Amino acid sequence: MEATLEQAVSILRRNQLKITKQRHALLDYLVTYQDHYVAISAVDEHMRTLFAGMSHNTIYRNIKEFETLGLLEVKSADNQTLVKYQCDFEHQHHHHFVCSNCGRVIELQACPLDAYEAQLPGCTITGHRMEIYGLCDQCTAKGVQAN
Amino acid sequence: MEATLEQAVSILRRNQLKITKQRHALLDYLVTYQDHYVAISAVDEHMRTLFAGMSHNTIYRNIKEFETLGLLEVKSADNQTLVKYQCDFEHQHHHHFVCSNCGRVIELQACPLDAYEAQLPGCTITGHRMEIYGLCDQCTAKGVQAN
DNA sequence: CACTAAATCATAATCATTACTATTTAGTTT
DNA sequence: AAACTAAATAGTAATGATTATGATTTAGTG
């Protein structure tokens, strides 16, 4: 399901965020890349060609705000932060296949690994990585709060 | 299985890398953190207290060399690069549980997700992420080489 | 139209990482 | 054991992503 710019804007509105022309253009850009991770620095560069003199701060801050709204998925890779617009607002459990050539992201539905291959016809799988996050037994026993 | 400093040194030797006192100390440090990811910048800081005036370059370059030897596992997170000594030289397929409080890493053996929980008694699971890498169908069809 | 909190701009700082070149050193050879 | 040489390191500075700060502007409201 593709998300539209209007949906994104209404989510800002629903959260009492002002619809500035900068935010509007930023969303417009992000929405067109729903199936690719984009480096924040590339977004930054693009926005500053659209709005000469736009502040780095504005771009980075808005991206962070969009992330807390659940509009964006963020991941770190290779000294850069990558973002991808996500329409899955219910944070439904799923994983990604990421093309190491063009960066295209294909969403996967099931969880056990073997089943994934069937969802990727024609693709070449070269590797995968999974990490589970939480508190280890020692930290859990200490009563540390999960964040 | 814990790896020893001697094993690490012999791997350098086997690859015709010189055993400098800097590399020796670096390995010594990394080997003591086999079950934690450590930020390279923290390694850098530590090494420079051991060797006043040690070059950033030296630390970063050696860590990269150790990675290509398969001695280290590297991942990006939050504008930092994290490393972990790994004894698994055959690159045996496995995943990690990472404590979000202390950073401790617990190696997991099986793959389907549900089975993992049984391997983490006493732990609090707050989330997980998996990504499969490769070439998408379009890039595969184009004949792009996997890297 | 005025108001005000929120957002942005402009500038500079910070932090991780990398580049570059002169100097040093590990491991080998004589 | 001294000499040799490629490899490694030191020292210095640059780069690039991201964040901080304080003054100015603006979206949304009354």
C-alpha cells in the first residue's frame, strides 16, 4: 500500500505539527522514495537545492520528528543514517529485503527465514542479518527498565 | 568458545601482518570484549591512553584489517561504528541477542525466530530486526554482480 | 489583523573518520 | 649483529555528517 502525500500531511496535522512549506516539500520527497532507503545527507542536499539556505538543523530535526510519529524508519549504515518512509503505521511485524545494488526495499511478511526465499522470486540472496534487542538476564534481574 | 590473544596473534602472523606493539595491545583489548560490541571511537580513546599520541589512523586502519581477516564483526549504529571480536572464523550462520542496556551479546544458534526465545531465559525481548541482503529481481536480471 | 508558540535560519561547533607525508620499525637478509 | 626494506605508525590537518545556539520568521489561532 502506497501512502500519499495527503495522508502524510494529515498525520502531521493530527499531531499538531505546523505544515510549513519545508515540511511539505520534505514529505513530498520522502513519499516518492517509499521503497528505498535514502541517506539523510542526500535528503539534506536535495532540500537545500529546493530551498537555498535551508538549515541542516531543520532537515535533521524534522526527520527525527517524523520518525517519532512513526512516519519514517531509520537505520544506521556505514557512517550514515538512512531513512525510508513507511506506511505501516501499526508497526506490524515484518522484515525487509534490501537490494545491495539499487537499495530497493521489498517488504516481507512471514517470519521464519526459510519462508522468505519464496517471497523473493528472481532475487539473489547474498546474506542476511538479524538481531534481537532487549535486556539480558543480568540487566533484567537488576530491574533495569527497558527503553 | 573463547578465543585467546595467542590465537589472534597467530592469525596475524599467518597473514604476514607484522606484530607491532600497537596491534598486540589492540587485539588484547578486543579479545577481552568478545561478548560486547564496542564503539570504535571508544577503542580509539582507550588506545590513545595506552599509547600517548597513537594515531587515529592506525587504530581505524587496523580495525579494518582485522575485519577483512574475519577477526572482527562490524556494524553501524547511531552515527558510530561498533566492533566485536569474533571467534567464529568459519562464518557459521548465527544471530545475536544484544542487551540494550549493557551491550552484552549472546550468540544464538537456530534460525526461525520463535525458537530464539527459548535460548534467552531471563531476558527481556523488546524488539528485533532482520534484513536480507542481495540483489533484487530487477538488478539480478540486469546481470549486476553481487559484491 | 494581531498574537504567540513553534519553526526556521544562519553560523559555528562537535565528533567520528579519513588523508597525507615524513618517520619509524618488524621481520628478514647478509 | 648490523643493514635493509616493505610495512606500519605518528603527526597534523581535512572532511563530512550531525548537532548546538540564539536571533528571526511564520503557521495557525482568536
